[in-house]
Amino acid sequence: MNRLAYNKLADKVFKVVAICATSVALLFLAALVINLLHDGAGRIDWSFLTSFPSRRPARAGILSALVGTFWIMGLTALFAFPIGVGAGIYLEEYAKKNIFTRIIEINIANLAGVPSILYGLLGLGVFVRIFALDRSLITGALTLTLLILPIIIITTKESLKAVPPSLREASYALGASRWQTTYLQVLPVAMPGILTGTILALSRAIGETAPLIAIGALTYIAFLPQSVFDPFTVMPIQIFNWVSRPQKGFAINAAAAIIVLLFVTILLNSIAIYLRHRFKKRIKW
């Protein structure tokens, strides 16, 4: 067998293996979704969405957990987006390329892979005990902000790095300052990637349970938070609470809550795709 025939055979084998691997993954995903829909779809109604948790499965709902999830999402985005994007802009556009900057970038990349429970312990030690913010919404949001900041910083850096150098050079040639070039020319081009990375990071954050349990988020709340300093619960914690109950009714409630959480996650990813395409259409080279 000559080299050309061997390469063609290798390409076909690789293609078959890739298709099989993708098919297996999709099969497991389809089985999971079908199982969830079978168990929980019939439980989802207006009463389930607007009722507080209860000791009786038939009366239990996800109102406090759903509202708490939206609170946490909003506050986390409010804290993480400006800090993460600002840090990414500084590291890519302003910081000197030396060993110190390189060490910082390596550590940020490593922080993106740290287990989430460690961020929960950090939040417990810093926000709950040192700053005495108690087990409140703002504590949960700040803890999740620490969790997703490395992702947003890395996404911002990579999005800025992908902007062609010729765009910066043309702006400088017209007399623009570095800040004007970054703000008016580079950032709008990089914004689709930045927004996509931010929303995907938020999608990860709303599915986290370990860091919020570590800071002491409640598993049973029969009221809605009125301020950022009130106690809270979120969908993953409510699901965890129901799954740990022996009654079959709570297992059905957990399946229904997972469907709702999955819908919210898909909605966030859809928004990310929409914003990416919308900003790309507005970019004119």
C-alpha cells in the first residue's frame, strides 16, 4: 500500500470513528432528555412554577428557586462582566509582555480548571466570615463571580487577539490614541466573542451546586428575597434536595425542575448565538 492510499484509508477510519463517537454521545443525551420528559413533563404547570417548596410533593413548586436563580444570574453578570472584560483588555492591550505578565496569564488559565467546591470554600472564608455578608444573594453572586472570572478573562483576551493587527495600525495612523483604538475599533470587533464567552460562563454558573452549598445556601425557602442581603436558594440546590428525598413524588418534581433548568440554559446559549451573529453582521471591514 502506497502512502497516498494509506492516507485515504486513515481518513476514512478517522471519519467513521468520529461519527461513531458523536452518535454515542448524542444517543446518551437523547436517552437522558427522553427520560426527563417522560418523568417530569407532566408535572410542569403554572402551579408548579408559581408555588413555594412544600413537604408534600403534589404541592411543591420552584418559585423561590427560580427567582433565586435569576437573582444570582443577574448579580453574577453585573460583577463578573466589567471586571473580567477590563482585566482581559488590560492584559492583552496594555500590559507589558514580560515574565510577570506571563505568570499571571498562566495562573488565570489554571484557575479556570480549579474544582468549583474550592471557590465555595473561598467564598465561605472571605465573604461569609471576613466580610460578614452572611449566606445571602450577594455572597452567592460574588462566589460565582470568582468561579467564572478566569473564563471571561481568557475569552476576552482570545477575542481581542483575534482582531487583525492591521485594524489597530490603521487607527494609529489616523492619530487615534491607544484607548480610542481599543474602545472604538478593537472592542466592537471582539464583542461577539466576549459576549458569547460571558453567557456560556453564566450557563456554567447557574448549574453549580457545590460552591453555593459550601457557603450555606438554604435548601428550603418559602419566601422571595427582597434584597441582595436576603437568604436564597437556586434551582440546582432545590433539585439536589428533592433527589435526596425517598418519596417518588419528589423525584418527579426533580425531573420537572431539571427540564426547567435545561430550558433556561438552552435559552442562554441561544441568546449567545443570536448576539454573536447580530454583532458580526454589524462589523464592516
